[in-house]
Amino acid sequence: MTDPTIAQKSPYAVEVEAGKTYYWCSCGKSSRQPFCDGSHQGSEFTPLAYTAENTGTAYFCGCKHSRRKPLCDGAHAKL
């Protein structure tokens, strides 16, 4: 498996709305980080759907190495 591109070594703080689905970029190449813009086309990566349970701030992984994808787990601190 190819490693994803590290978009940034910190999370993206995003205001999300309960019940709304967001498509997180797993390849790291999207120009709309942390969300997918289709840049993964032709690769082994696919976007990951995330449906917000609550309205508020969600911290989406920017390094693409979190074990809690699509949310940040601090993995960027070890890169």
C-alpha cells in the first residue's frame, strides 16, 4: 500500500452539523483539505464518509496517519 501525502502535521478544525455527511480526503492530495476533491482518482485511495453525530467542532486528521480516521488521534506528533 502506498503512503498518503501528509497534507499538514496538525488537525483541521471544522464546524460540522449533526446528521450531515462529510467526505474526508484519505490520499492527502485534495486542494479542499480535509475534504475530498477527487484527486485520488486512479489511485488506491478513496474518500471516507463521516456523518457528524453532533453540531460543533470536529478535528479532522491532516497527516492522514490517524488510527481514528477521519478524526485526529495525535499521530502527527510522531511523524
